[in-house]
Amino acid sequence: MLDVLMGLAGVLYGAAGLLLAGLGLHALLLAALRTARPRRMLPSDDAAPWPAVVVQIPVYDEPPALVARALDAALAADYPGRVEVQLLDDSPPAARRANAALCAERRPGVRHLPRDAREGYKAGALAHGLALADAPLVAIFDVDFRPPPDALRCLVAALRADPGLAFVQARWAHPGADRTLLGRAQAAVLDLHFAVEQTARDRAGLALPFNGSGGVWRRAAIDAAGGWRADTLAEDADLALRAQAAGWRARLAEDIAVPADLPATVGSWRRQQARWAKGLAEVALLRLGTLWRSGLPVRSKLSLTGHLALSLSLPALLVVMLLHPVMAALGWIGAGAAVATVLGPVALAGLVGAHVVALRAVHPSSWRRRLSRVPTALVAPVVLVVPAARAVVEAVFGRKTPFARTPKGGAREDEAGRAEIALALYSVVGLVGLVMLGAWGGVVFQSLLAIGTTGAAWSVRRMPEVEEVVATVPTVRAAA
């Protein structure tokens, strides 16, 4: 019986290691693709007349200053056509009254659209606003985004020039991220996604996921894909997949960056990442069949599948963390784990290289002094493994949970960190055990796990907040 259990554990350990190695190699492939492929300029059509655009800002119990800033940024758009701004308000009564007052101060350019119930959460709010608008184009900016004045015009110009585009996604920027360790970690992860993964997909003509904010949709594409749906927590990735599976295309505006606030505490970041992981897992469970039955090229299907597989990366890391000391102590590695052991260093090197490519793209003149972001970004996922793994397990077993918004304004959440403390103790005890047994082949990796989990346990309770930084210039552009 013990042999059977250990055999199953070995298979699970090897599969998790192979998945992590595969995702690292996937990042390396995208980095190479981004470097090898030339930039694809966005099409542009500036001829009059310009189509009407509705700008949707979904909110739920946000700080009034943040709501006011988002409304003012939307109203400051340098756009020659008609712009209607919708504040999609699912807030409790007190916050709703404050938001109504902010909208009244800015009329007639703003419509306050409250809902008594949060039915469908963000997807429901977007659908509700869309039903009350007649504009053919829809811009979506979350409340913590500050679109520069020319962003809307540039994104709409591309949609006008190419009627086959469902949406155009802008890159996210993070001014002031270098001020804290937490900010550097988050910025490195997001820059890797936008400057490498999304840019590589766009340059290679692959299907793109939508990132939920900082983009403009064609209403006809939303309708053709079946509209916003609330059966996953990643309504953005879900709609993008369905639209492109139905024959629409998408582009990334890699030169247009929209400044956005980062989650201000470790607790806020953990909540956000758990929601994203669960949402991607739900999309994978619901839509992979749709994706692979579609007429998309195989390379686009593989690309989107790789994106959805990211939801498994943190649960796989947790599996490796839990099983490594046992497998190493018993010498029960197995063929899968042996292959992962060989591929692991290659994948890690590829991931490091991809981060460097992202830094050089986003910060061409100062990327060297930001290299400290790379090890921070490699260790940071340890902070996220517990909530993300829990969220993905809930998705696999079909457990529905409310849309947990990312807290704004620097409010500190109560993060007990008991699971992280237990994981750190387990990793340290595992390290001591391997040393005592003389299982030196597993000591180096277990040492890294012990350091990472101890740092995670400390950071959940002690990590300082990110200072809120407001952009000081109207337009932030990439120099990739």
C-alpha cells in the first residue's frame, strides 16, 4: 500500500514539475518570438466622423477620491467624437450616494447607473450598462486606471481601420512601482505579461486574451460572442476567447500604456491573484472545448491554452513544495520528476531571460538598475501559492464564490498567514531532515524553498504598503 501511495505521489510530483518546466519554456519561447518578430504597427483611420464611444467604469465601494479621479480621466479624453461615461455602481447605499454626487458634479458627460443587487458582479454591471447605451464602441477602464488623454483616440482609430477587430488592448503601466519591494514584484510580473507574452502574441498574429481593463471593444463583437457572462470570475478572458473562436481578431497597442495602481498590500494582491487563478481555471474548464473546435489556427489554440494553463502554475508549485522533501528523502524521484529536474534549470533560465527582455522593452534606458526586480518576481509567487491553489481547487470542484474585488486605497486586510507559517515550518523541517539523512541531492532546492516560504510567511504579516502614485505626465508610452 505504501508503495502505491508513493508511486502516486511520485507521479503527481513529476507532473507538477513538468508543468512548471513547460510554463518556463513557454515564457522563453514567447520572449524569443517577441525578439525575433518585428513590431506590427496598428492600423489607423483618423477620418471624420468619429463613432460614439461609451466609457464604462465599474465600481464597488471604492474610495470617493479614486472614483473622482477615474471620472475626470475619462472626461479628459482628447476624442473628437461623442463620449458617454458610465459609472457602473454596485456599491452599498452610502458609497452609492457619494458616487451619485460625484457624477452630478460632472454632468452631462457622466451617467450614474446604480444596481440594487450585484447580480453577475462585474460582468453583470458591464452588460447592464451596455443595454442602456447606443454607442458602437465600448471602452473599459477600471477605477484604478488613469487613461492618458490620447489613449481613447488611438485605440478607436485601430478599430475603425480594421472592421475585423473585436478589441484593442493597451499595455498597463505602473509609475512609482520601484518604491517598495511589493511594487517591484507586481510590476515585474505584469511587465512580463504585457511586454513579452501579449506583445509576442500580437507580433506573431496569435489570438490574445483581454485583460479586463485598458481596452476598447466593438459592440458587434460582444453581441456576436454571446455578450458578457458571469459563469466565470474571468469574464474578460472568457469573452475574448469566445469572440476570437467566432472569427473575430484582436490587437495589442504596445505603444499605448495606461497607468494603473497596484494592489497596496500583500493581502490585496493575494486576493486579486486568487480570483484571476480561479477565473482562468473556470474558463479552461468551460471553454477549452469551444476553443479547440473553433477555426482558429492551431498555434493560436496552443497559445490561449498556454495562457489558461497559467492558472495551474501556483497549485503545481505548492505540490512540488509539499512533496519535494519526501521524494528526496526516500530517493523516490521517478522518470517524470527526473525529466523535470533536467528541464527545470533550463526553464528557470528561460524565465529569467524573459524577465530581462520585458525590462529592456519597458525601461530601455534604465533596465539594468531594475534587474533586482527579477529575483523578487521569481520568489514572489511563493506568497500566492496557498490562496491560488485553494481557488483553483474550488474551480475544479465547481464551487462558486462571489467576485472578491481588489481592495483599493491602501486598506490593510487581516491576513493571519497561518498557512504560510505552517508551510515555512514544514520547509525548514524538511531541510533539516534532508541534511540529517545526507540526502544532498535535494538539499539545494529545499534550501531555496525554506528561504522562500519563510519570506512569504513574514511578508504576509509585515510587508509595507505600496504608496499611491498619481502619474505626473498625461501620456505614458513604451519605448520598446
